[in-house]
Amino acid sequence: MVLSADAKNYYLDVPAQFWSEDSLLPLAEYLRLPLKDTHDKLPFLWTIDEQRVLHRILPNIMLTEICRERLDAWSFVQDFGGSNNYHAKVAAEQERTEAAVETEKKIAELEVKHQAELEQVRQQTAAEAMERLSAVLMDLDPLSVLPSGKAVKAAKPEELTPMKSAEQNLAQLVEDTEEDEEVADEEISEEAWLETFRCTTCNECTEMSPAVFDYNEDKQAFIKDINAGTFKELVLAAEECPAKCIHPGQPLNPDEAGLEDLIKRAAVFN
């Protein structure tokens, strides 16, 4: 970059090999330093020549001091206007602190309100669930399901009356249950069946015997074609089923190999 004769009186072009980040500072940064810290620093300005090459030029001391005076004058105007004086800064900081405290207070109140509403929803949901459960239990069909999973007939109204004691009613229920279990044990289905509602969609049976087992629209298994597979496939599927909801029943083909062992293994699931 070639400086004009007039510019040479005010600026000095610094060759790139003498650029130093420690001693050369942009003019704006230089002016922000206290005077006592500027003795080993020089201010510079960025310029660009016709070849679009960047240069650093040093303004002379007169220009630098003029800039410093203008900066001091601007600071005075800011102080006089109240936008940069000590009291304005203190007031602004106090306002920010109070706003932050008020915001935190509102957030805490909202959290407490949210937790209260959430707890109310939980209690309401639990109450509704209990009401639905009670309604279902009160409206059960005559056949009830015991914990053993076997269906038994519910006691007749005349057999369970308020006139009988609780012990008598309980004894009657136990007796009826035992009788029905004996009948159920004697009437084991000879045909394979599957408790679809207990299916966990594990894919074991459908992958093992896709011709026999399939999924319904709820993605729960059912026996599609009992005649499409062997008794051995049914037994293996029952053994692999994690829900234990497959019941092989009795073999349909009396000539199938290994029936004696398979019937013993199937008995566990029937």
C-alpha cells in the first residue's frame, strides 16, 4: 500500500513482518486502556489496498489523542444523560435483581400449582379406575374366574344368604369350587385350544408353526388350523410359550411317533 504525501504525515504503514499481537492493538482497544498501560502498546487501523490486501497503519500521536478526547466527550455526554453513570448502573442492576427474584417466585408458584393439579388428576384417575373396576366386578357373568384360572359357577343366590354366617358361606363356596374343579379335570378338552386374551405377542408359536398359529387383529395368537401341524408342534409351542396359554389337548393322529412322551409333556399344559 502506498500512502499519499499528506497521509504519510499522519499514518505509518507497518510491514507484515513487524505485526505483533502483543504490542499492536486496534485503536478502539488501545483507547480503552488506562494511560499507564499504554507505554509499550501502539494503536493501529485496518486498511485495504487496490489489490484487496489488508494493511495495518499507525496513526500519529496527535490523531490518537484527538480520538481520546472525542471518546472522553462521548462518555461525558452519556454520564450527563444518565445512561452510563454510576447511579444509573446501580439502579439497572437492582432492577435486574428484583426482576430475577420475582421471576423465580412466579416459577415456584407455578410448580406448586402444577404439582397440586397433577396430584388431583392422579387421585381422580385412581377413583375413576376403582369405580370402573367395582362396576365390572358387580356386573360379572354367572361364571367367575378363580385365581387358579379355572372357570367355576358362582354360588346361587339362595345358597349365599345373609341368614347364613360368613363361615357357612365360605365353606359352601369352597365345596362348590372343589366339585367344579373335579368336573373340569375330568372334562379336559381333547382338542388343542389357546387362551388368546393371555397372549403376549412373543412370536414363538407363529414362527415355529405358522400354518397352525396366527395373529388376530389385536396381535394376539389363535389356532388357525389344528390339522395343519403335528401334535409334537403343539407341545413344543406350549413349552416355548412364556404366557403358558397354549393347551395341546390330545393327539388327533394316533399313529404319530413318540406319542407316549408327548402326551406326558402335554399334560402339564392341559
